[in-house]
Amino acid sequence: MKTVPRRAVIALAFAATISIATAAKHPAPPPPTNPMEDVDTDNDGTISLDEANVAAAAKFDSLDTTLDSKLDRDETKGHMSAAVFREADADKDKFLDKDEYMALVAKRFKAADTKNDGKIDGEELKTPAGRALLALIKQ
């Protein structure tokens, strides 16, 4: 049986430590994601209002953790700012029903549709209005 010199063991341990430290400082970038994924159901590269409404209804249902068909501020934290919540709360009852939520989605869709073609493309999604729409429809 052949023994490995102590210097070689130390050198290998040092090299492994450096590799791990370098990887920790420079992690691999996350894989690119398609912001339209799961929303663009017809795969045409755009989001229609119908597609946005389907995704928004599903998001509303997922946020409704109390299963009372309305959202309170606690249920929307992390998904919607307090100012946006107040804007959407048309009847000022401190809850959003699905109609109020969907009205906000329609408003955000219209603002994001800068080309006025009834569709939101990748370019429009990169705008502040597009990102605001995505916040309401993406899970």
C-alpha cells in the first residue's frame, strides 16, 4: 500500500477549500424564467385579457386562505402593497372581493397594453405597468 505524502494531502485540502469558497461567492445564476409561463396558455408569446383573468382568478383563490371569497390585508401582504389594496377596495370595506380584484387586473392590463392591441407581450411586461400586472396574476 502506497502512502500519500502529507504535503499532497494538505495541498488537496487547500484546493478544495478554495473551490468551495469561490463557489459560495459566485453561485451559478438561476435559470432564466419566462414571466408568461403558466399564463400564456395558448403559447402565442403574449397574454390576452382572458388569459390574465384566468390567472388572476386562480391567484385570488390561492390568496383566500380563509376561504370566505374575499381578501383582507393580511392575505395580500407580500403580494400587494397597502396603497394598491386601498385603490382596489372600491366599497372601502377593508376587503377585496373577486370583482374588485378582477377590476384591478383589468385596470393594470389596460395600463400595461401600451400598444393598444389587446395583448401584453414580453416588452410590455418589462414596464412598471407590466410588472404591476404580473404581481396580480402570477402565483
